[in-house]
Amino acid sequence: MPYFDAASSAPLHPVARQALQAALADGWADPARLYREGRAARLLLDSAREAAADAVGCRPDELVFTPSGTHAVHAGVAGALAGRRRVGSRLAVSAVEHSSVLHAAAAHEAATGGAVTEVPVDRFGRVSSDRYDEALRPDTALACLQSANHEVGTEQPVALVAEVCRSRGVPLLVDAAQSLGWGPVEGAWSLLTASAHKWGGPAGVGLLAVRKGVRFAPQGPADERESGRAPGFQNLPAVVAAAASLRAVRAEAAAESVRLRALVDRIRARVPELVPDVEVVGDPERRLPHLVTFSCLYVDGEALLHELDRADFSVSSGSSCTSSTLTPSHVLRAMGVLSEGNVRVSLPLGTPEAEVDRFLELLPGVVSGVRERFGVPVAAAGRERAASGSVPAGAVSAEPVPSGPVPSGPDGGESEGERRGKLVVDALGRRCPIPVIELAKVFGDVPVGGTVTVLADDEAARLDIPAWCGMRGQEYVGERPADHGVAYVVRRVS
């Protein structure tokens, strides 16, 4: 079964499996003890730390192992903020950071009353160093920036942002979870975090690197292990396997990067050709080599993932309809791109070319089948249908009017012609992708210059209706509060 979700968790690397088994036999003792078994365990721990530090690009005494990547982020953010509390309590983060960073920021706000400045991104999900420069203020204690985005693969200009932070005297914490297996993070960063299961190591091992000279005050009860930054007895076999697998994937990275990038390029090019109404998101050039994300109009993300799973393909999604919160991914929302029918493909090392070809052969039929189940008219997936004069389901009114100026009514108010040039679609209580499907069904029933107002209370509509307009070449007028939900107004221009 093709597994295309390495960005969530990569399959255990063979080297990790071998190292784990060996360390289970030789690394079970307490590395803090001075007897023979303890010394053997300590040698394994020191060797793993040196290997990991070499891969990160820091000194061994700057790096500690944590119980997870999330723990590393939380400890790094809290420790750096506490170490610089005399400077201030402001934290700067990009709008597309991993949830672990955003949760740490929210906890900081709740516990200390500190402020969080969110740095916006462009439509590719990329920040600019100028925006970070604007976000840094005299009371900014810490800035955070991921090296590459976990949902769309866009690589961030870490070196440029790090230089801005250095010039302003603000430490930069880099979440390198998605990129560390591909290479070291460039630039003068101050703190770095990563997670072993993202590169094919075992779950339950994270890395936290803190450069010498960075003010850092570990939070929570003091502990003698891992410089007090990760309390508790280390899972030494997992740590050894994590370091060994990181070294192994780095040795394969150069060749696999070229090979997987070619496969991802094929997906990026072929999906829009094979499937109507698709938006490929993320930076087309400055991106991770193994990851591609695209969104399909008129498709329920959960249904699409289930159908792909039935066809033996494991992928993930940032669609609101695959989330228990029914809100789109904060990454897609920050980018302002289509969220419905979202699919993230992230290829593990060694993915055969034939599996990608089979995915591309299968995808059009799967998307078409999901759209058919949702009652999407054939013409909606490519062009708008001609006006029929009928009143589609969900429409409050739908009467076509002649194009051109329409005279005002005798009382100076809205004329009959003006009223007939407008259409209201009630999609309240209906989740993605229904509001956009209802919009597409009726759009041909208004003349050029006419408008369709969609009433919706699904948060995804705020992204998907403007995205539909952009893909269709129609005008998104804007939104306004309604008695229930929000009214989204679209004008037909062609």
C-alpha cells in the first residue's frame, strides 16, 4: 500500500531499526552511573549526541534530547522567553507555524499576559524578512520561524530572517522538523527544534539546540539530566536510533532529493491537467523536494481521503471537512487559498516511480466520483452552465434579467429589474464543499453584472468562495454579516 504521508511521520528507516535493536541490548542502563553498564550507556548517549549535533550544525553541549519534537518546541519557547523576560514578553511568530509553536504562544499569552505578533505570509505561504523586521519591537523577547512548512512544503528564508533578528538583538527559534532530514538549516539561528519520526527515526525523540550565549531559563522543576532542559530518564535506545537514522538519511538526501523532486514536479504538472478545477498550492520552486499540496473544487476532503485510502493510497489533508473543528487549516487560511478537497502528498525515501504513476491514473476517477456523489453538475467542473430559467435547490430567487442598465422603480427604490438581477443562495448549516457547489449551480442563472449572495456559516466559505472567483475569473465583491452566518457576494463579469 503506497504510503504518501511522510510529512506526518516517515516510515522507520532500516538503520533506525538496526540501531534500536542493538541499543536495546547494550543501552538499557543509566548513563549517569559510573559502573560498567552505565559507562557503556553513556558512550552510546555521547556518540548519539555528537552525531545529531553534527547534523544540526551545533556543538554537542548545545544539544539535548527531548521526549518529542513538540516537547522541544514548548521547552525552547518557554525557556527562551523566560531567559529574556527583562527585555519584554512579546513573541513574534509566522502565521503558518506548526500548531506546537502556536500552542506555546497561546500558553505564553494566557500565563504571562505577553503579546504575540503574527507575521503574515504571501499566497505561497512564504514570509519576508522585511515583514519580520516590522514585527520586531523593543519588547520582543523571541522570534519563531519554521524552516519549511509542514502542509505545503514552502521553504522559508531562515538565513535572511536570522540576520534581521541578529541585527535587532532578538534570538530566533527555528522549527526544523520538516527539513532537518534533507540538510542543515542555514543562517545564524539561536535555537532549533526537530522531531525524529519526521526523518525516519523512532517516535518519542526530539531535539532542542540552544546556542551558547543565548539567554535560556529552563521552566519547571529542576533536573540533572540533559542540562535541565528535558527532565527524566532518557529513552536511550530510541535516541541512538534517532541519531543513526538522521546520519543515514542525510547520506541519501542528495540523490533522493533530485529523484523525489522530479516525481513531485510530475504531480504538480499533471494533476491540473487530469483533474478540472484544481489549485496547486505552495511555492513552486523554493519548497521541500518530496511534498506537494493541491485543492479540488466541489470536493469533500474527508470523502476524497477515504476513497484514496480504499484505493490503497495514504495521504493527508488540511480541509475543514477532515477536521473535528470544521475550520480550515490555519496554514491554508493564512495563505488565502482554496481549502476544500485539499490533498497533501509527501513521498517517503525510496518511493517507486510506478506508485506515483498509479496515483495519477487513479486520481481523476476518484475526484469525479466524489463530485458526482455531491451532485456537482458536469458543467460546473470546467465552465458555468447556461441560464435555464429554473430555480435550483437552495436558491431564494433566481430569475435572469437582460444585460445592460435597468431603470429604477417609480418610487426611486430598487426596480424589479434590479431585484431580478440578484440571486440569494441559502447554504446555512451546510458544510464544505456544499456552499461553493450551490454557488456554481446557480451562477449561470444571473446575467453579466448580476450578483449571487451565498449565505453560509461554514468558516471554509471565507476561503473557498473568493478562491472560486479567482479560478473562475469572476468578481468577489466581499462579505457582510447576515442574520445568520455571513453573506458572501459574487458578481458575474463574464
